[in-house]
Amino acid sequence: MSVPMLKIGAVLSTMAMVTNWMSQTLPSLVGLNGTTISRGGTSERIVSALYPSPEEGWQIYSSAQDADGKCICTVVAPAQNMCNRDPRSRQLRQLMEKVQNISQSMEVLDLRTYRDLQYVRNTESLMKVVDGKLKVASENPRSLNPKGFQELKDKVTQLLPLLPVLEQYKADAKMILRLREEVRNLSLVLMAIQEEMGAYDYEELRQRVLLLETRLHSCMQKLGCGKLTGVSNPITVRASGSRFGSWMTDTMIPSSDNRVWSMDGYFKGRRVLEYRTMNDFMKGQNFVQHLLPHPWAGTGHVVYNGSLYYNKYQSNIIIKYHFRSRSVLVQRSLSGAGYNNTFPYSWGGSSDIDLMADENGLWAVYTTIPNAGNIVISRLEPQSLEVLQTWDTGFPKRSAGESFMICGTLYVTNSHLAGAKIYFAYYTNTSTYEYTDIPFHNQYSHISMMDYNPRERVLYTWNNGHQVLYNVTLFQVIKTSGD
């Protein structure tokens, strides 16, 4: 039987505020027939939010399912944030800048005119004296003796500063004419834009976008697991904290929850910052602090279904900390696991035990002395932290820069420094491995945390004090419910 392929074509704008972009991410896909299926993931939407293209304007948005049961998603839509990337919006901003410049010019004119008017008023009496003496002199020239002539000359000299004031008045009069013409032109343009924009009901358009996004999100749920084939360019979300740390969103909670957690440093830390939204995290505002009862080791923490899973400092104990109750629900020793820089990644930092989550659940990546320092993968039961199954990859952990799980496959990088690539993959479903060659740009040259989020299908990284995202490209086949 032929396998129907999911065909998705999309052009995404920043279709939501950063506060809810997490819930609407799609991965990039590659179909079985080799056709590239491009979907904007979280990182691409962050790019659109931070660096909008100047030629971007109106877009349209829709989704449907064809007669063969194939899920077809097509996007062309105005941005939800009241179309602030529409060309007319940019034009309005330019007009507002012109109005501001005119306002500033008017203020300068007002100040200068007031000052000069005061000067004219102060010299008014002097002008009357000069005028009177000139009248007397013109009616009776003989009355103007040398002393009177000198006095009149001195009075006229005192009036000479009025000349530049009058010259400035003439220049200001020309400026007023120019400003009046500028205001007239601005009024005409604004009227034209108002007439054009009046044809659109933006609230109705926004509601349509929300409805269509819901349909697209439903369409996304048909996406299954796949094999990693590519990583996008890095997107820097924020620069904060020290050189080492970790940041994350919940890998399992409903898409409406946009909280972000940040944990600075790699040992003895206890302070976890919880931001209300991604936008708040980017701005460093609206956060609460959780003070963990036990300090952490490394940066391999993960938030899974409302709880933080982390390695307790100077031990191989895994702790499950529940954010809402602010309490430890369970803690369990990971039997035989090395700790305290016994088997860390190549960058060190007490990174012996790396906890992570993917589409298949909760995992621990570590190593033991009996395994000779090779990477061990264990799938954990989230409630009790019991080990459900374990795989020995045969790959030396000290040779790995970082690692992450996608769809039950562990992907390992060959370095934490510049020039790193993803070059080893271990498939837990078949207990096999292969060497890969998937490049990615290590922009800040020192990655101390790299984790996949299956809810958003992006990679979270902490890179030399920068919080960075990568979108991923997965090779996958999607079957419809009728197959």
C-alpha cells in the first residue's frame, strides 16, 4: 500500500506575540520522496520578530484536508499584532517621525520668537526716544547741536542689534511657510492611508488568523517522529548570565503555557528563575524565583510536565522538584552513574548526568565505570524515577561536546567549541548506531547545554552566556488515520 505523504507549504510571519509563539511551532520536514517540506519553526519566527524583512507585507493563511486524507497546510496571513509589519504601517511610522520633527521645529520657533519679542519690547521706549529726536531735527535742523547729534548717534547704535533679530524673523517666516506646506502634504497622505485602511476590519482579520492557526495546530498533531537531517542557523534570544547555564520551557505541558526557566551556572546553584512568557524572558522582567532545597550539578536539567528534574550536587541522585507546590516529590540514585566530573562532556562542568525529554518520554544520559566511560542511555519513569530500560552506546562520553534526544534517538556532537557538528546517532528502537555529518553554527564558540524540546521541535542551547535556539529538519513519513 502506498503511504500518503503530508504536504505542507508555508510562509510564516510573526503570527503571534512572543508570549504564545511556543505553542505554534512546526519543524522543517523532508518527505520520503526527497521533496523538501519547509516549515517555519520557533527559531524562524523569532527571526521574523527581531529582524523583519523590509519587503514583507500582507500574507494569507489557511489549512485543509484533501479528498485523499492528506493534511494540507498553507499559510498566508497578516500578523496578529495589528499588522505592524504592513508597508502602510512603516509609512505611518515615517509620517509620525516627520510630525515629530515638525513639532520640534515649531518649539524652537516658539522659543526664539518669545525671546526676540521680549527684546523688541525692551527697546520700544528707546525707539520712541529716537523717533522723537529725529522729528525735532527734521523740523528744526538748527536745534541739532553737536552734543545732541552725538546722543542721537548713540541711541541709534543701541538699536543696531535689532537688525539680526529682524533678519531672523524673515528666515523664520520662510520656515513657517515650509512647515505649513509639509503639514498639508502629511494631511493628504494620512487621509489617503485612512481611506485605504478603512476597507479592512482588523479585528475580524485577527480572529480569522486565530481560527486558522487553531486548524493548522490540529493539522500539526498528525506529524510523527523522524530522523534528524539538518539544523538551522542559530537564533540568539538573549544574552544573560555567566558562561555556563541552562534555560528551557516545559517539554510536555499544554501549548498555552509559555513559561521559561533559567538556571545560571553549573554547580552549587539553587536559584531558578521562572518567567511568565518568552517575551518576558527576552526583556528580563516578570519572573519569580524558586530556591531549590538541594543545589544542582551540571547543566543537564529538564522541565517535564510541571516539574524540574536535575542532578543533585556531588551525587548521582536525581531530584524531581514540583514548581507549583515548591517541593521535592521524589529523589532517586541513578545506580552506578559517575558524578562530580568523573565522566563529564568534553567541556567539564560537572556534566556527568544529562537529563532530557523527547517524544518518547524522560531520559538520562550518563556513564558508569563498568561501561568504561561510554555513554549510557536510560529511559526513566517520570513519577518514580525508576530506570525502565538502558542502552550502552559504546561512545566515549568525554569525546562528546553535548547530546540530545529526538524521537528515541541520541544525537551527539563532537565538540562544544567552534566547528562542532552532530556526528553520532544511537537509535534506541533498534539498538544500532551510525556516524553522521550534520553541521551547525556554534556562534559563540562554547556550548554548555543543548537540549531538544519535542513540544516546539527546537534545540535550546546555552552558548557562552547567550541563550540560543536552533530549528531542526526531520525526515519522516506521516500516515493518515485511514492507513
